Amino acid sequence: MIDLMPSVVVPTDTTDTKSNNIGNDNKSNNGNSNGPSIRSFQDLTPSELHPQAGPTRHIVTPPADISPVTLVTCSTTAGYLHVLVHPSWAPLGAQRFLQMVESKYFSAKVALMRCIKNFLCQFGIAGEPSYNLPYVGKNNILKDDPNWLPEGPTHRKNELGVKRFSKGYLAYAGGGKNSRSNQLIVALNDNDRLGGGSPWEVPWGEVVGEESFQTLDGIYTGYGDNGPSQGRLRKEGSSEGVEKDFPKLDYILGCDVIDSR
């Protein structure tokens, strides 16, 4: 269970000059000067486009896609993350993430602030504090989406040993019923406890492509629960002070919609 007392956020400035970080030759490429390996749906496998319950991934078959699916690529200091957003999995959660992407929220250098080895990485507080303001207040908190994962301790894994919350699933951090705002989690490994009843842990998408999983494995987890505090990040953003105190911390540098259908 991730109980984090999140705050709400959505930037309104869509003209940030740092918005397009995809393909830049910098630390975000993780040494790959050729840019991201996935550039459209054509680069995805059938199992990535149409996920099904199987022997190694997905404890149950996710909801069928009756709404357009969107492919998003995020540039990070650990490499590229390719995210397939499935509105049919969690409509409200997916919509908010896409809103954040389209408004260039992540170009404000979002810290991967709480990354715990073999568990999860939490992120979402904007690198520019003013970007957090549109998410503050009870009117900006999302209602819960119905959970499509099997709940309870008897469904932590299935008869094949597939755990409930697969590596690369994305959901929100929260602190109770109807508490989702702008803080997100991504699973760094298969997990049998996440998604088991906490209403904010409903997956709305997953990372796809070998490159994405290599990036997940490369995210620095040495700070664990002792990274920069939420209060400090809300006040300072991704400041020089934060970078000085946490020199190995990884960041999201920007996210862009790559394809949709």
C-alpha cells in the first residue's frame, strides 16, 4: 500500500522551452545517440499492443481497449521510458496523465524522488513549483477508477506464479479513497501486494519495449525512502540544492505523445 498524502498538480504553461526532450543527445539518452528505439505503434509487438494474461506477465487479461490507446515516450536521466496508456484500464487516471503530458508538465524536470530497489519508484512533484498549483485543492482530486485487478491476499499471484502488479505497471500514489492527484508510481519489479485493494493503485498503463525495462533497471534506488522530501520538492522543485544534496537522483526530463489510435 502506498499511503503518501499526495498534492494536486497540472501545469497551464504549454510553451515551456524545455518541452521537447525526446531524442536530444544528453544524459537522458543513456549513451544512445540514435534516440529512442520506439517511435510508433509499428515498433511494438502484438503482445504489447494487445496484452493478455500469460505465464510470465498479467495475472488477468487487462480490460479490452474500447478507447484510443496512446504511446508516450519519456526522456529520463536513466534512459527512455515508453508508456502505453490504456484509458479502458482506468479512464480518469489515464486522462490525467495524458493531460500532464500534453501540457508539458514533465519538462519541468520531475524528480524520481522515492525509488526502492525491486519495489517501485514514486514521482510526480513538478520541478517548477508553480506547475503544482493547478492540482492543489479537493476539486482537483480524481475520483477512483474501478479496480480491474483481483483484490485481497488470496489473489497476490495466480496458479502460474504471476504476481498481481507487473513490472512496469503505472498507477497513482494516494492516501485514501478518491485521493489521486499528480503523484505516480511505476513498479520496478513484479509485486504481489500492490493493486490489491488500495483504490489509488489501479494501473492505467504500462511501459513497453526492452529499452524501457532496461531504464527501469537503471534508475538509482540508493536513496530509497530517504530521498528529497515531498515538502522540499513542493517548495523548491528540482533546485540546485536538491541536486547537490542528492547527486545521484534521476529525473524525468520530458514526455511526448508519439502515437495514438
